[in-house]
Amino acid sequence: MRETCRQDDLCPMVLAYKLLSGKWKIMILWFLSDRVLRYNEISKRMPDVTQKMLTKQLRSLEEDHLITRRVYPTVPPKVEYEITEIGRQIVPIMEMMHKFGAAYIDNFRDELSKHKNTTENPEICN
Amino acid sequence: MRETCRQDDLCPMVLAYKLLSGKWKIMILWFLSDRVLRYNEISKRMPDVTQKMLTKQLRSLEEDHLITRRVYPTVPPKVEYEITEIGRQIVPIMEMMHKFGAAYIDNFRDELSKHKNTTENPEICN
DNA sequence: CCGTATCCCAGTGGATACTG
DNA sequence: CAGTATCCACTGGGATACGG
């Protein structure tokens, strides 16, 4: 594993980190891992994200080929977002992160005030 | 898995993301997963991090119980950093991230200019 | 050796209003 | 419905110098 880092000037692990960097990206990917969603459906699931930010993160994910954006030229407009093949490979990582986070909470239930309101709507994962 | 999100106002997955948020944190954790390291040894492995940032990220990781900091009151001073039990549970996540990153590179070798110089020293993972 | 102290900048993220 | 357009605040990250 460690050898692959020498291939070029970019560490795969750090690249993966960068691809997921963005306050709402993993949530978006999480929801899209379930099924194709329209803009509004994502928005409803994430009430705390402003339209601007949601659009921005969606475009960034699209640019990185983790999701696709399909526009139906209808009136009113309809836009569907779908996770890609490569994007779907992130799901197990998110699952491990979820598992780790749960274990972490078990250990440090008391001192999580720092991270409270990590999300104001806990239903996001449901 | 999804049910655990209802326990409190904090999604474990997002918490995990927050714990790892910080430009150099996964690299630090990666190096420490190998063995205990002194401040200077970490610094040598990550030439691009300023002392201030390295200290900051180390303190943050310590505050989050992912690493420990042991100070030897000698002259000159000696400080050792060690990954914790819970911190070690992140290693498989980092390994999956590495694996994903490698697969990603295989697919999009061409258009990675955006992420080039993700690290200026590719040896970081070695 | 292992840090602090200042100062600084860019980019991320947000509030609010508007539109094809 | 699915976005843009402005304007703004914050903070993560950095350069440089100094200190116990």
C-alpha cells in the first residue's frame, strides 16, 4: 500500500481526504447512495444548508465525478442527482466513519459539547 | 446503522468527519500509527507543515483523544506523541481512503491537475 | 528541542434577495 | 423548481520572528 504513494506527487489517501472536504459533501453522498434525488429532495433532507452552498457542493462533487447531474428541460425544471460508480465506492468508507463515530461517542459521551450541533437535524442519517 | 443517528443531536459519521478535518491530521495519524514519534520526527516527515500548524493540529488531535502527548522534563525538552486506542481505530478508515484514492487515480489519471501537489512530498505515506 | 507570538491572507461558508 | 447575485464574517492556514 505505502508503495503506491511513490507513483506520482500525490498521496491517494490525501486525495481522498480532499475529495470529501466540504462541510456537506458526505451527507449529500450519503443521501444519494440511497437513491437518485432531485435538488429539492436533497434540500429538504438538509434544511441547514443554504441553496448557494448546496449548489456549490453539488457542482464540486460533480466536477470530481462523484455524482452526476441530469437536467430535464421541462417547465418547471427538473434536475436529478445520482451517485456515480466511483462515488459509490465511498459508501463503505462512510459506513466505517459512522461506526467509528459511534464508538467514539460511546467512549466520550460527556465531553462532546465541542462537537454538539454537528448537525441540527439528527435525522440526516435516516 | 442509520438508527444510531437518532440517539442525540449529532451524527456519528459527521462527527468522524469533523475529528479528521484539518489539513495535516490524517498524515499525522498515519505516521503515528506506525510508532511513537517525537515532535521533530514528525516535523521531518512533513517538511511542508509550519511549526505553528503542526503544533496546532497535534494539540487538536490530543484534545480529541486521538493521540497522547508525553513531555519529558529534560534539557533539551523531549516530547513524544502516541496514537491512542480509539485513534488507532481510524487506521482502517485511512487504509480504505488510500485504496479509494488509488482507484480514483486509476480512473482519472488525466484530470488530476486540480489536486496535484496534494502533497509536495510523496514520501509522506512511506 | 519544542514550541509561542504576531500579523496576514484566501477561501469557505452564510444571509438575503432575486430570476428563467 | 432550481438555481444566481451580492455582500459579508469567520477561521483555517501560513510567514516570520522570538523564547524557555
